[in-house]
Amino acid sequence: MSAKTIVTIFDYGAGNMHSLAKALDVGDNVEIRLQRDPLAALATDALVLPGVGAFGNAAARLASGAGPMRDAILAGLPTLCICLGMQLLFEESEEGPGGGPAGLGVIPGRVRRLRARRIPQIGWNEVDSFDEALPEVAYFANSYVCEPDNEDCVVAYTTHERDRFASAVTIANAVGVQFHPEKSSSAGVRFVRDFVHGVIR
């Protein structure tokens, strides 16, 4: 591999990821790549599953490499999963028609619709975290949330109206956040950059 540390953003083909790529870019010793092939995306030092698009479409994009990607994450590939990316760590989602593509199944559980009057949740909300690396307040844009079978993986919760949900999870060397750190001011960008610094050779 290149002497540089490679950070690969998997591209679902659903939107502009400029702000995320900018947040991940910590200097000349890191190369940020966009990749639409899920198998090719695994030839990397760190993987990022971004937060743009719909669950069904994104899962379909990942389907041809879902098994190897799941295995790589569970084997310790450093992975940052944002919003939709966090949801894709789970087995299935209520979003979209039934019988659609499954998630990666890295974490047993499902993705459900927010139980609130105001959906989607758009804006700033508190992050009740057990991890000092996470921002205390972050920017959310979501209608769905993750519901793990076992909450041992959960490192932060957030409440929208009366619905308390997992807003950050960890497993192996992967971290998933329901909020958008790249849009969460300096604390969010620092969280993203700390992730990258943690994988630089």
C-alpha cells in the first residue's frame, strides 16, 4: 500500500460528501478516497460509511461485498459510521418496503422509526455519552434510530421528545454515531480527526 494512510469513504451515490472529506483530511500523510465498490473499499487503512441516502439503496450498494465488509469490521478494520452508516451496521431497518436489502449485521438488532411527533429530527441535541471523545452536543438529521439487541455496545444516548435512543455505538475498532460530526462545529470535527489520527501509521 501507499506510504500514506488511506481513509476510504464508501460512496452510496446519494449525495455530496465534501464536508465529510474535508473533516477527514488531516494533512499530507493521509489520502482520502471515494469508492463505490464495497470489496475495493476494503483495501484501506480505515473505512468510513457516511450518512447520506436511504437505508435500502445504500444496503443494495453494499450487498455484493456485505459479507467481507462485515468480517473486516469484526476483525478490527478501523471504521467510522455516520448516521445512515451507523444504521447499516445493524441487521435490518423499518425504512422502506418490507423484504428489502439487509444491513451488514455487524451488530444484532434493527433500525426503527423515531417515536416522536416531529419527524425528522433536524438540529442540535445533547449527546449523553460514556466516552469523552464524543461531542456533548451534536447536529442530527434523522427519522430512524438504532435498537441493538444488547445495549453493551452503546456508548451514548440521546432523547428526541420522549424517545431515548442509542446515538453512538462501538464494536471491535468501529464506532457508529447517529449524529453528523462533520456538521457539529469544532467538537464534531475534532472527533472525526481524532479517529483519523488514531489510524495513522
